[in-house]
Amino acid sequence: MEKSMISGRIWVLTNNRGELIEDIDTDQIYHNAHLHITEISEMGQYALGNLKGWEDFSQKAQPGDILIGGRNFGAGSSRQQAVDCFLSLRLAAVIAPSFGAIYFRNAVNSALPVFKCPDLKEYVEKGKMESGDRIEVNYRTGEGTVVNKRFDFFVEPMSDVQEGILRAGGLFNYEKTLNTT
């Protein structure tokens, strides 16, 4: 059976009151001052550099970490660098109650796993998910677990197409796998 789990340490994007930060836009994720950088491998150092309280995220994040954001994550422009900076850091996934539509599509197309979890705010407010916790998510079933707290939660599972794009490593590679007869 093929792997269908994503797991890692989480970073919960909260403000100084411990609330999930909502409406994080693409400029907060990747500031326009760095748009001249074209190498994805160099973009990670600027991830969240324009989000108050999270400017040092790129120095703390490790490959395989998972980002937990608030409602409407990635709002705003179609800035691809706001996805690429997380790919550069080799984050395993981003989970939020909802995403900006263009951000969500860019992430899927780039094979960055993104999951919608409508009840995320409640989980964070009740202390069921905190930075440093380890989670596992089955992207086929949507079943998730905060491993160290033995707390189960659900995300919207990936569609077959989204999973295909992820497995292929991006939309352009996925297109090559389709039968075009």
C-alpha cells in the first residue's frame, strides 16, 4: 500500500493573545521586497518575514514541519513565492480552516500539501494543538491525530487529482502521467 500519511512537528501561527492569526496574506508570507529572488532554494529564508511575531520562523523551521494557520490563509495576490518559500523550507504541509482560492490552487499545483480543517480555531483555543506538538494526517481519509496528546481531528481529504499532483511532484509532472489518447 502506498504512503498516505503526512506527519511532523507543528507551528501554530498565533498572535500575542494566543489566537490563530487570520487573513494572513501573501505579502506577510513572502514580502514583495524579495520578489527579485528567482531561485526557490533561496526563498525559504524570507518565509513569514513580514508577519509580526513570526519574522524568525525560517530560522526555526525544519524540513518536515507543518504550518497551522488561521482562516483565509494566503489571501491576496497570486504570488507564487508565497508557496515556493515553504517548499524551499521543505515543510510537509499547511493546514488552515480556509485558504485564499488562488493560494490553495498554487499550493496544489506545486505539490505543497494543503488541508482545510474548519474546526482548527476551536482546537487551538482549547489547547488541543500547540506549536511543538507532533501530528499525523491521512490525506486520503482526512483522519488526523495530535500524537503527543492523543487527540483526533479531521481535515478535508485530498481529491484524487490533488493526490495525483502531489505524487507526481507538481501539476506539470502530473499532466505527463495522464493518458492523452
